[in-house]
Amino acid sequence: MAYGIAALNNWGLTYGSSWKQCVFLATHQPNKLNIHSQARISSFASLGTVLKRRSRVKDFGLLKSVQLGVFITSDDEEEMSEGFFEAIEELERMAREPSDVLEEMNDKLSARELQLVLVYFAQEGRDSWCALEVFEWLKKENRVDKETMELMVSIMCTWVKKLIEGKKRVEDVVDLLVDMDCVGLKTSFSMIEKAISLYWEAGENYGAVLFVKEVLRRGISCLDGDNQGNRGGPVGYLAWKMMEDGSYRDAAKLVIHIRECGLKPEVYSYLIAMTAVVKDLNEFAKALRKLKGFTKAGLVAELDEENVDLIEKYQEDLLADGRLLSKWVIEEGGPPLHGVVHERLLAMYVCAGRGSEAEQQLWEMKLAGKEADGDLYDIVLAICASQKEAGSVSRLLTRTEATSSIRRKRTLSWLLRGYIKGGHFKNAAETVIKMVDSGFHPEFLDRVAVLQGLSRRIQQPGNVDTYLTLCKCLSDANLIGPTLVYMHIRKHKLWIIKMV
């Protein structure tokens, strides 16, 4: 557990240089930090005891433990030199700049003692400004090793956490991150993302949004440790946090809202928001399928016209958001991202069941140099078939001419199921016949679905001939047994029975 990481007394001091304009928070309760190094807990309790025994060091108090990847134990008591206690006392007086004090005692202090100086001034009731000054001096003197870096990161993370838990202004949190960068604290992870996570874990969702806005407003979204633009920056990271909670629409709206506020998110945050739109459309489609199933089972009533309009409007609003985001990516990201944009748009239209729009994105992807997977072509083909988009179906089938027989059978199966789903059984029958003529045997359930669909519509013009032709084709291929067809000519009161 990490205890007693320090703060400025009375919530603020004015420092001599510009980077020192920051307010820190005194800590009182134990807390645990989850930093990337997974640092072990190190015990510094013995340090306070040793300091208390020094007559010249007044009222140092008990120093609690902090996280660090090394152990500093009671064995270190004997290693503390006179110079260590002199440095503490001199720094406490604040009569001179910390850098001057440390420069004078440089040869008297070991690396371990310098770490303990950091920890001392980071404890509750001590001067946090001094801890930053000490670290800055260590950085300039090239005396910051991995252990010291981990120690300072742990201290800073605790300060950030306490500011957030204390519901302090987001400006104070951002000030702290800026100061951290000014003193040369380069972490192996993004401190901005860490702060967003801390806001989120504390239930301060609105605070997280305000924090992200402040970071963008100051133009510090690319502090060292947060320079991986393909992660979406602070806006994209917050959107991911929302998506993890299932708030897909909110994630997309966040990115759009921040962009429309005049701020400029990372380009990749738009792609993350488009992913959120895809996920929301997918969840919406699942809910609609369940609703249709309940309606078919008689568990719920048929949707009235008003509800149908609301459903269509919600879906159209989602698609409009996706198109807006894609426009911004193309404007700001340039040609390298065009293929990814069309891929996201394709996923959106597939989830929404928009066949012709999805087909267009397939060709746009190809033109952008990003070839879609063959299964995606088949899915779009099935959607177009269900909507009887003859032109789209014809264009998509042309690519099967150069494919293997296995791939061709799979494509025709998707086409068949698309026609079945759309209730276009004459087209489905033609597809079955085409498959049989090509040496492919449609799945049993697909054949049954087509025969049953045609038999229920046998009285519609042209369906009798289609039904008989299909039965003969399947019989010749030994896919069904002999079929008896009963025909009643009402005018002549004549029944005709024919074996097919």
C-alpha cells in the first residue's frame, strides 16, 4: 500500500518560475496505484524512525511506504550519511534553491539517499515543490535511473489520484501533468490516459470530459508518453472507456461534441467513434431481431407506424453520425486512412442492412487499396439479394467467375439465403437450379425453405411452372424423391395428378 504521498500546505504556493504554478493535494488515506511497471511495495517506514533520532532534524514525522521496484529496508539505516541529514535540514529551511543545496552536497549523497530525499519531501505535510525541484536536478545531473523514475511516477500518480478524488478543478490536474513534463518525468505510459482512468474509476464521468477538453484547449495532448497518435489521443481513449461500459452512442457523441466545440481531437479518435457507431448499430440490429421473434411468437404486439418511424430515425441518425465522422477523417487524415474509413462505413451499412450502400463501400475500399475479405462480399451479396437489388447482385456475382468451386458454392449459398430471407422465392428457385446445374448441391434446409415458400404461393402467377421446374431439377439430381403434383381446374371441375 502507498501512504502519505505529500502535498503543498494550504493548497497552493507561488513559485519563482512559470512551471511551478501548480496546486497539489495532501494525502491522508492509503491507496494503491496500478502503474505499468507493476511495482512492488517498498517499505520506507524505518526512515521516519531514523530521522526522529536525529537531534538536528525537527519534527520530520513518520514517513509511510510508497511503491517502487526496489526494496529500501531497515538495513539502509546504517547507510545514511551525515550528508543526507544535512541535505534534508538545509532543504527544509528553503533559504536557498534546492538545486544549489544539492549541487553543494552532490558528492556526499548516494543514489539511495537521493531517492529518500524525494520520498521525504513527497510525504504528507512536506513541500511537494521541493520534490519536483529535487527530481529536476537529478534529471539534469543524469542521476535518474529506472528505480528513481518509478518512484517519482508513483508519487505523481498518487498526487493526480488525490486531486481527482478530492474533486479539485481539472485545471489543477492538468497543471500537475504539465509540471511533470517540465521537470523531465518521462513515463512509459500516458499520464493523461492514467488521469482519465482515475476519473472514470472514481465515477467522475463528467469530470473526465472536462479534463479532456482542458487538455485539448491547452494543446498538450501529445505530452511525452502520450505520443501514440493511432490510439486516438485523450478523446479517443475516453471514447474507449465509454465503449467498455456499453455506452456506444455516448462515445460517438462525445467525439462529435468535442469537434463541434472548436477543439481538435486526434484523427484516430474519429475512427474510434466510427467503431462505436458500428457497435451500436450491431446491438440495435440484434434487439430488432429479438423483437421480431417475439412478435412472430405472439408475445408482443406488432409495432405501430409511429414506433416504426422512431426505429428508422434512430438508425438513420446513427448512420448520419458515422458519415460525418468519416468526412472528418478524410479531410484531416488524408489518403492513407481512406481504406480504413470505407471499411468502417461498410460495417455500418452491413449492420444497418443497407445493401446498395454497402456494395459501394466494397468498391471504394478496393479503389483505396484495401481489399475486403471474400466473406464480406458474400454478406453484402445476401443483403442485396434480400432487397432484390438486381444491379448490385449482378455486379457482385461477376467476381465469382475467377474463384474456386468451393468459394463459388459458398457465394451462391449466400445468394440463395438472401433471396429466402427477402421472400423472393422465384429468384431463390432459379438460384437452386443454377447451383444444381453447376454441380453444387444446396443445403437440405435451404432446399426445403424454397419448396415450402413456393408451395405457399402456388396460386400466384408463374409460381406453378417455377415449382414444377424446381421439383424436376431436384428429382433429376436425386435430391428429392418422386413428387405428386395435384392441380385443380375449377372451371371444368377437374383434378389433374401428375408425377414429377
